[in-house]
Amino acid sequence: MFIRWSVAIAAVALLSSPVLQGARAADKPTDPQIAHIAYTAGVIDINAAKQAVKKAKNKDVKAFAEDMVRDHEAVNKQALELVKKLNVTPEDNDTSRTLSKQASDKLAELDKLDGAAFDKAYVTNEVAYHKAVNGALETQLIPSASNAELKSLLQTGLKIFQGHQQHAEHVAAELK
């Protein structure tokens, strides 16, 4: 049940959100909205990874979480530098608010777990989350971005996050 819930929440958060549904109907998110969605998704993964660094018992899970903190902080730093350079103010929106609320709920749920149960739940969630984020980047956010530099940053992020998904899948397979 936990795995299905994790996949469902990640998919619903990114792919069924009002902003991204609108994008499918030609009401594409704006660059400031895209910047905020992407940044929010990174912050969510940083917070989850910081929780895992503290709680994980498995050395591979802990190392994966440390990689998530490092990589997502680096991408978010680049995103902040870009929006400053472009003089763009990221715009809060329904998608970023939904992501934040669901992430808060997920952190609270994971906080109740310990040991191997936490490790498995965290990594399972990371697989689902990266699949959803990567899918949203490929099908909605990158195609909707107007600014070439923003689009390029999102494409670079996608490559990194696809690697994260593969890494999470490998760690998850080792935990079985």
C-alpha cells in the first residue's frame, strides 16, 4: 500500500496539478511559475534527504540521501542565480503549493518510521518522486519554458534527476 501511495502522491502532485493540467490544454505555465515549481521540487527533495541523512540506518541509503542534498542544493543555487540574472521573480502557484503540502505530509509520515522500514519507505518514495518530476520536466515544464536559459537549466536538471532515479532504483533493489 505504501508504494502505491508514494507513486500516487508524486504523480498527482506533479502531473495532475491545476497548472500542469492547464498546460495540456494550451494554458501553459509561465516561466516564473515553472521556476517556482522546479525550485519547490528541489527543496522538497533536499528536505526529504536531510531527514534521511539523520534517520537512515543503511549506509547506501544515507549515501544516496547525501548525494540528493548536494545535487539538489547545487541545481537550486543555479536556478536562483538564473532568476536573479534574468530579473524574474518566481511565482507561487497551485502546483508549488500542492507539492509543498504533500511533501510536508510525507515528511511527517516518514518521521514515524525507523530503521529498515524508514530506509525502504524513503528510497521507494524517491523512486516515485523522481519518476514524477522527470516526467513533468520532459512533458510539461521544459516544453512550456519560453526562456532559453531556463529551458537549458531544466534540461540539465533532467539529466541529473534521471541519474538520481536510476540510483534510487538501484538502492531500492538492494534493500529487498
